[in-house]
Amino acid sequence: MMATLLADLIKHLLYVRYIDFETLKKILKVAPEVLERLLLSLESQDLVRVYDGRVEVSNVIGLAIEGLRSGLTHDSVAGGLNWRDFERYASKILEAHGFMVYRGLRGGFSEGRFEIDVFGFKEALALAIDCKHWKRTHFSILRNHVERHISRVELLSYAIRARVVDVGFRRGKILPVIVTLAEHSRNTINNVPIVPISKFNDFILNTRKYMEELSLITFKV
């Protein structure tokens, strides 16, 4: 019963992001003490803030991950997220690990144009991240996205070498990465890592190890 109520609460909060306590109580049709207990469990994980009779989501991606753990379907969770949520979350994790971060990096020249959702670099390693908040998807669709992302990152590497794009990254390797909501049956496609958002922090901590173990594709600058 409580698990179902928690899942319903999380789903609603993902969609509205901000709501007053009384309205939330009426929507969920629960006793105030039950709702308080559920909100306290989320607040203790820094997923929501409860103040002045209001409830505000403070960590959208964290709340989404908790929703999946509570039994929500990927369809339900994905419907409450947008690509900007993923960009912000990925950017915050990179910044927390000392990366210089750019969001929505665009550019191009005669060979073509590119757009990278999140670009972060630290010393001689850069990550070019494509954020996908889809529901579960077929392998063929994901593979097509990977191939297009590889092409974009290759163009980016040309642009950096030609000084068409100047983000402060002068020399090193650029690693294409796909970040998704759902875990996929394969952790790489065409030597590009497919990283579920719940494991992105671990991936950043161990990027160089994964690059060696999985023979990940990179572009030199």
C-alpha cells in the first residue's frame, strides 16, 4: 500500500514539480499523516523540499530514479522529464568532478554542422554527451542515434583543431557518450558507451578505466 502511494506521489511530483500540501493530499486521497511520512522519506534524500505548506521538487533526476525503484514504469517516468532535466543533471555531475562544462555546444563549417548537448573537459579528456530521456527503445533506433552522435563528435573534433570552436580544450581525446533514462542490454554500441543516468556518476569516476577495458572510440584533438 505505502509503496503504491509513494509511486503515485513521485509520478505526480515529476509532472507538476511544485504544489501545495492540501491540493496534493486531495489528489492522492490520503490522510495528512501518511502524506507527511512519504514526503519526509523523499525530503531525507534531498529529492523534495517541504516548506510553508508547499512541496517543491529539488532533484528531478534523483526523484525519477527513486520512482523507477518504487515501481513506476519507464513510460511514466519519461513522461515527467525533458531533455533539459538530463542536461542539467549531467552538467552538475561533471562540474562536481572538476570538469569545465558547456551545454548546447553548436558549430560547424563546410563539412557540416553539429550540436552537442553537454561538453565537458578536464585536463586531456573531454566528454561529448548526448542526453536521451526516452522510454525503452529498440536497438536499431539506439544504434542510429549512436552513429549520428559519432558523426557530430567527429565534426566537433575537426572544428576544435581548426579553431572554429574555441572552448579552452586544446589537446587530448574526446569521448562520445550516450546518457539514457533506462538501462540497456548493451553497455556499448559501436564502441560508444551507453550510460543509464543512475550510473552516470560512477561512469565519470571510472571513465579512464572503462576506456581501456571497453576499447571506447575517441577522437584526438
